[in-house]
Amino acid sequence: MYFTTMNLPAPPYSEFYKKHSMYKSKPFNAIHYFEEKLKLFFEVEAATTFTNCFTGIAIGLLYATEKKQKGIALAALAYRRTTDIVLWAGLEPIYIDNDLETLCMCPYDLEKQLKKGSIGCVLIQHPMVNIIDPNIYISLCEKYNVNIVFDSVEATGGKYNGTRIGNFGLFEAFSLHPSKVINAAEGGVLTFGDEKNYHDFNKFIQKIGINNNDKKMFGIEPIHAELGLASIENYAKSTEDFKEQYCAYIENLQNSRLYELIKYQDKQDPNYKSILVRINTKNTFFRIKLLEFLETFNIGARPYYSPLHPKVDAKSYPNASLLSEKFIILPIGYSVTIKDVNFICKKLYEFQKEFFGRELD
């Protein structure tokens, strides 16, 4: 067995087949019903689906910068494809250093860049585990008359101060990739907390030549919508399974000074889909050797995000550079049991003792 961070939540096949049979005669009805279900799930005014999250964000960024500067503010340490999305849309990535505590974009550094007037839109990504305060960034963007959008793929299902994630900014983006908690095998979602923004977005995509027939080219396929419908119904069970494994990691690592598990805040209704661990050592070789060691036991742990671009260097973006060396993501989900979690943690401690020649207090 190979243990992976690709958690692959999925509904029972019988539930998917039931949806497939229901829409067999009119498959495109599944897309409409799926979008209605997404509205209820995210508690938003509108939701629209795309063939993938990459496409949805790219088109959304074009909408957000229609009458503004073409610079897109991005956290220097974030999902590696974010730069590709911005460039594919013909826009300019502008990197902002990360905050050492939240792992998100540093508000202080963001404001320094906003003052220069080259940013047309700020793209905020919720880091793994943490749901950041969106209002800090919204207030900054309002001050400088800049649009803000949220890439919330890691925060799916969560809340901030009682408001469901999906309602903030011009729009929010979510992925339906198999590794996400709503698994449609592929697809992406844009949600709108304000119905006017949704109508303006639709006017924009028509203006740039995407009519209702073209939308099908960019839109989700019916079979993915059917799987998404079954997956939404399975969300509560998937989240409970993730939480059970997460709690097992807490129990195993709670007394470790070296392996610091980044904890979810239960009041935020988190999805518990990722296990993020900070490595508390100044030894720069420890993490590299640890990952190699775990791989020999079929434990597919991996580093946290890498800086987005070679020019995101230690001198220009010191926090992003430092954070990129401090974290690992551990396996969770479909192929992992509580017994497996215990085995993984046992190997973490074994390597710690082997590397340092002793156990740490």
C-alpha cells in the first residue's frame, strides 16, 4: 500500500450511479441542478461551473481587471499553478511576500505594492488548514479601489465568523478535482455572494464572445456534475473520516517539539482535508532526508508549496523562502486508516532519533 496526500474523497458508486440514471435522458439538467445544490452548500446568491478551476479563475480575473490595471497580486508562496493561471489570462503576476504566522499574503507588504498603483486585482488564497480573515484584505482593496477575489479551494465548506466561505470578494473559486472534498473527478466553481456581481460577470463573458453555446465548451460535463451531486451528499461523511484521522495525528504528535501539527479551528467548520506539519529545526537537511526516509516505507509525504517563480528569491521575499523549507504534508483520506496514521507517526519518530542520534524531549 502506498500512502498519499491525494485524499480522494468519493461517494459510494451506487449513489453516483443513481444520479447518472436519473439524468440519463436529459444529462444537461444535472449541471443546472448541481449549480443549485452548490448555491445551497456555499450559502451564496449564485454559483457557476467550469471544466476546471484553472479556467474559471482565469476568466474571472479577466472580468475583475476589465477596466483596471492588469497586475494581479499573488502570495509569493502559494499553489504552483497560480502564476500559470495569471499568465494564461494575459495578465501580470505581482508577487507579495507571505505572513510568517498565517502563511497567507502579508497585508503590510500588500499595501506597499497597492500604493504603487500597478495592481488591478488581488488574488487571495486560503492556505492549507488556516482560513484567513478575508476582511483585512477586503478593507485594503476598498481603500485603493482594487478588486479582490479568493481562491478558496482549501477552505471548501468552512466559515469565517459565521459566514460561509464563498461569500467574500468579487467572487470565490473552488476546485472539484479528485483531491478536493467535493470530488467531481474534474471541474471548477465560481461563487458569488452578491447576485449583481454574478449578472455583471455573465454580461462580461458574453461581451468577450462566450455565448451560451460556447459556455458548454468551458463548462463542466454532465457526468462530472452527476458525480459532484453525489459527492456533496457525501460531504459530511468524508469530513468526519478526515477529522478522525486528523485527531489521530494530534494524539500521536501532541508531545513533539520537532513535529508541530498545524491545527484547524473547529469553530470555522473546517473540512480537515490536509495534514500540515511544521518542522521545528534549523537543520536544512532534515526535511529532505525525512521525505526520502518516509518514501522507503511507501509514505508519500511531500513539501508544502514552493515559491511561485525563480525570481521569488530569499532576498526579495524572505518569508516565502523561509516558509517553503519548514513544512510537510502527510497522508490522509481514502487509502489511509487510523492504524496507518499510527504507523506514519512511528516512522516520523524513528527518523528523528536516527537523524539526531537521540530522542528529543
